[in-house]
Amino acid sequence: MKNPAEIIAQCRIDSFDLSYTKAKAWKSAGKNRVLIGYMPIYFPREIAHAAGALPVAIFGGGDRKQIIKGDAFYQSYICHIPRSIIELALDNHFEGFDGFIFPSICDVIRNLSGIFRQQKIGSFIKYFDFPQNFSPSIGGTFYQQEMQHVIDYITAITGIEVTAERLNHSIALYNKNRQLIEGIYKVRQDYPWRLTMEELYHVIRAGTVMPVEDHNEILEEIYTYVQNTAGTPQDKVKVVISGAFCEQPAVGLIKAIEEAGCYVVDDDYQLGSRMITGDIDTTSDRPLEALANAFLKQSQYSSSIYDVHDPKEFRLAKIVKDRGADGVIFASASFCDPSLLDAPIFQNAFNKMGIRYIAFQFSENINQYKVIKEQVGAFSDSIKLWEPEPDTLAVK
Amino acid sequence: MAQEAQKEKSMVLQKEMVEGLFNELTKVKETGKKVCYTFVPGNLSELIRTFDMLPVYPEINALQSAMRKLSGGYIKEAEKHAHSEDVCTYVKCDVGMMLKGNIGPTGQKLPDPDILLLSYTGCFTFMKWFETLKREYPDARVIMLHTPYQENGKMTPEMIQYMVKQLQEEVIPVMEEVSGVKYDETKLKSILKHSKEAGDWIARIFDTTKHKPSPIDAYFAGVYYIGPINIGFRGTPEAVEYYKELYNEIMDRVKKGLGPITPEGEMKEEKYRLVVEGPPNWTNFREFWKIFYDMGAVIVASSYTKVGGVYDMGWRHDPERPLEALAEYCMNCYTNLNLPQRIELLSKCITDYKADGYVTNSIKSCNSFSAGQLAMMREIEDKLEVPVGFIESDLVDPRYFSYSNIKNRLESYFQMLSQRKLIGSEKEPAV
Ligand code: SF4
Ligand code: SF4
């Protein structure tokens, strides 16, 4: 195995390989293999794995794809990610992909599924409707049916029979994946200097474009590394990032936040890889039900999940507390409805709870962030200079 | 001098209905009636009525505020409270109105909700909207009815079943509990009979635009016509009477060969027949409409009049399958259709009503409509070879209505249409 620096360097390459070389190589290495692209935020990759497909996350082109055709599809007041996804599609980056999954997160992704249909991109298009009803017998049943549709699309090509055993095996692999990621976060919450957010970001993102088995090996190495390295702490505050769950900020911005004085100890970048908290049952003879229950009962808070039964502001406040963070940075993609509509809910609650925050907007293709860096720097300084009385940070 | 708008009997009937509802809303303390805030697309007005509750529609309040030039102030108020400049302005207008005392369109305070009925359809913002309201009204019960999207262009038995189960096990029990009224399926069925009938009349009314000249404007006047079904009267004998009356009035115009009524009286010459996609601007509604009628343009069909239900493809509430009918109704609202379905529906309108052009009014803060509109427009242009026009405005934020921009764009568009018509008529064989 390579050393951690080499692994991370490779992850940097893989995670932004907009030709999806590794995924396509996996497909051509066997017969009847299926590649499916899924849009943010979350998709139960276990079902694709069990059916013989490689699920590949599509996060848009970031600041690495020039938009020429995509702007003709979207007005200026719509976020950036759909136009870069269309650009990638029309420039044949997805050649060899069999189908595409559009999770139900917002109207833009929903209508993008229609554009994919209209442009006849891929042999199947599935708008994946997550239940907003959280009763296992109602929302859970519907969710299982949604998963079964995806399985049917894939197995029509692979011919694989998705047995309980296969599904449980896939669930176990992804459980392992989530455990390792959480393990790294746990270490980082106390020793964030051991692995920068930028490094961690690439390590996790690389896992969305390669087989889970390979990614688990990478994570094992990185986990061992963060547990054993010492690193040099710097005088920085700890923050949680919230709101950047779909369109991703440019890597330069992710880096700039830490450089400006904030260690990021939790975040919702690539939330899908960490959406399910804790393990999913691997012993069930109805594994789809286990997956559905996990979504209903073990999901992280998300702007796309109806939250009145479990308000998101308290859940984020708990993360802040558990990770020992000093404040929150709300980073929303410009024109991102779910993120921006949640902002007042969080901010009004945090004003009452005494949790410090700042908010800014970004766009995936913008890599000038002097102003944001100054804002983050000032935030970090304000926390360092104005340590609050301990009880004002109490989380209800 | 502008001629006064003519008051038809149907207008009087509609006014009575609306005033009656707002009067009842002011008296809930005395009558003890429960109040249910809900949305237009996918509204369960029949069910609300079954439980003798009164509906409040925040979207309608927002558009009324815009027409009364109050929305700008409300939006600024919401923005002071951390609401972004770039999100749905209906939400901000509603939040601002609430922060300023929740004074409704009649100038009286609206009662707080007993129920927030989130039967949202075709737009995620509704969900965020009620998450926001729940924080403001912690005592209100929230009911979520999740409507699956017609992703595959179909309402499948699974989708219907999912909705019916939600209605049976979650929606109805909470409504019973809050209203103190037992669910009465016979009552719901009889309400739905009226809904079915109202649906028949609405379909007939909007189909009258096949006449030349069109007797109605299916967008600017159309938004008034859909008023009763969108504010809770679907399922009432009053609504049926209103639509019957309206239909008769319209047919009378057809017999006389008259065009649509505008705020300045009857439109004299129909030069262009258009299909419009997207909601209207409410802050400058009359100015906006005037640009069209001054140019002799009449809207023969619009997608916006289908947000509260699509009736022109044959679907109707089936009183014999009451809960299934409600489920199908929700799934069948315009913004819950996938893009190919939307294109098919609008193409049918263009063909059936012999439209000369297709115009998109893209709303800055409404992704539910706007995302995908450009792709729809191009496909319609290619498929039907119809000239397309594109303008941008906002629903209720006056900052985003630029009269001169819109007027210039539309004038160029009408010039193009007139040239196309000229060329078309030259090509037509001499009789
Ligand atoms: S960035 Fe926000 S609005 Fe845009 S597609 Fe993603 S979730 Fe939707
Ligand atoms: S985004 Fe559009 S459809 Fe959704 S609530 Fe706002 S105006 Fe209505």
C-alpha cells in the first residue's frame, strides 16, 4: 500500500476526474456491468452494489468545467450545478453510464431529471422519490418500492438476482465505509490538524467514484494514519459547516476556510456518504426493509427531509456540541432554495441558543474568495477574542 | 378614458364567495370553527370541508398583498429576519405579513392556524414554507401529505396507495382530532360530486378559446376563473353555480362574436393568439396585462391556470373512490407533471387552440416552474415551429418587474409574430 500522502494525492486525482476513468475501467473489466450516476444528496448505494452496478456520484463540474451549453438550459437565477451537469452530459463525460438517479431533494434536480429524459441521456432515468412520511408501514413501504424500481432497472441489464444475502453483504460493506469515515471524523474532532479538511474531502469524494471495496481499503489506511500521527496544532477555532450538501464549493474555498483560522470538525459536504448514522442491520431476511428503516430512523438532518418531527436546528446544535465546535459556518450555494430557506430557521434558533455563526454564499465555479476568507478570519478572531461564558453555549 | 370593467353576474357570485370566507375567518372565535392553512396545488379542500374547517391559503394572501402593493414591504421585513433575497417571494411575503400582524386581504387579522396542512404538490418550497410556519405557530398541528412526483409520466397504483394510506392513517385522524368532527365518507362523496361537476365546467370554459375570436383571456382573466377552486370552494354547489353562470356568459360572447373583456373593456381586435407558460407577475398585474391587450394579443391557454388541477386531459374527481380521487388530484396538478408531460400538455394547447406563439414568463424565484423552462421552450419551438418569446419577472417582488424591459421584449416578439403571419398569409393559396 502507498503511504498516506500518496493515497491522498491519488484521491485528489480520482475525485475530480470528470472522465470517470476508474468507474469506466471497472465497467469494462467485466460483462454486463452497469454504471449509474446519482445526483446529490443521498442514494442507497447498497442496492446498486447488490444488483451488480457501480454507483457514481455526480457533483457537477465545479470550477473545472467551462460552461458553454449548460447556460442555455438555465436562467441566471438558478444554481450552478444543473448547468455543469448538463454540460458534462452533452460533452459525453457520461458515455458508458447506463442510468441516472435523481434523488428528490429540490425542484431543480427534479426538473433536471426531465431534461435528461428529454435529451435521452442514459438508458434509464429514475427520479428517486424519498418518502416524507416516516412511518415504516407507509413511507417505508413506498421507499422499498422506489428501491425495487432501481433494482429492476439494473438487473434487467446485469441479470443478477438480488437476494437477501447479496444485499446484506452490500450493506455490510457500506456500514464499514461509514464506520471508517465516522472514525476519522471522531479523531479529527479532537485533532483536526492531523488531516486537513481539504485532504479529508478528497478522500471521501474519491469513494464516490470507485468500488466501495477499494474505498474501504483507502479509508483503513487513512484511519490508521490519523490515529497515529501527531501533527502540529495551530491556533484555530473549530467550526461546523452546514448548507453545502449539494452543489460543492471549489476546493480552494474548502481550503481557505481552514487557512483563515477555522478547523472544520463536521460538515455536510457530500452528505450522502454520511447520511445514515450508525449501522444498518445486516441480518435481516428483508434487507430492503432494513435500508428503509435506516433512512426513516437514522438519517442525518437534511434540508430535503421534512423535519417537523425532529427539528434540524436542535440536531445541528447537538453536532456542534458533540464535536466541541465553537461555531457554525452556513455555506449555501447561490440560489439554492433548500439551503437558503433553512437559513432563517437555523439562524433565529442559534441567536436564541447563543451559538455563533456566519453565513455566506458560493458558487461551484467561483474560485475567488478573498471576501469570504476575510469574513471567516474575522469570525475566527471574534471567537478567540470573545470567549463566551460557558453557560451561554448550552444546547437545549 | 378607460372603460369600467363590466360586472358580470359570475363576478358577483365570486365576490360573494370570497367575502363570505373571509367573514367566516374573522368570526372563528365565536363560531369555534377550526382554521387550516394549506396550499393551492394539491389542496384538499373537499376534505377540509368534510371536517367543517376553514381554509387559509398563504399563496393567495401573498398575491393579494402584491396586488394591493403591500408585498414589497412584507418582503423587506422577511429579509430583515435572515430570509435570502433569492428564494420564493411568496414565502417572504407571507412571513413578512405575519411579522407585521397577519392582516389579511380584507384588512382584518387572519386567525392563527389550528392545522398546517402540508399537502404540497410539485414544489419543495412548500415544505420549507411550513417548516418555517411551524416555528412561528408552535401550537398548530402539522399534517404532511407527501405527493409522489409523476416522474414516469404516470400515477401508479403504488403511488395512489401510498397517498391513500397517508390520508387514512395520518391526515384524517389528525383532522378528526383537531376539528372534533368524525370523518364522514358519505359527506366527502357528496362534496366530491360537486368537484367533479366543477371540473367539467372548468374544462368547458377553458375550451372556449378554440373560438375565434377567443371569448376569454385564459391567463389574465383565467386567474380569476380558477379563484373559486383554488381558495376552497371546489366541491360546493356555489362553485358549480358560478362556473355554470360563467360558461353561459362566455357562450353568450361567442354567439355575439365578442373577444375577451379586459380592465379597459372589451378587446376589439384579436391579432395574436398565445399560449403562456409560467405564473403571472402580481405586483404590476394590470400593466402587464395591458401590454398584451394593447397589442391585440389574447392568451388562449396557460399552464398557470392548471396549478390547482389539470382538467383538460380528461381527469375528474371520482366520488365513488373518494380518497383515491384526492390522491390522484394532488398528483395531477401541473407542477407535479414531469417535463415531457408539461411539453405534451402545452403542445396540445398550442395545436388545439391554434396559437400563433408561445411565451414563457420566467419567475425569478420559482424553481418549480422556471427550472427546465428553456429546454421546454426549445422543444416546443422545434416540434411545432411556433415562434417563442421569453420574458422574466417575479411573482410578488416589485423589484423584479421591469416594465420597459418586458415591454421592449414583447414588442419585438409581436413584430416577429406579425411578420410570420404576413409571410404565412402570402403563402396561403388564393381562394
Ligand atoms: S444546489 Fe440547491 S437548488 Fe441547486 S440543485 Fe442542489 S439542492 Fe437544488
Ligand atoms: S417556488 Fe413557485 S410553486 Fe413553489 S411556493 Fe413559490 S411560487 Fe409556489
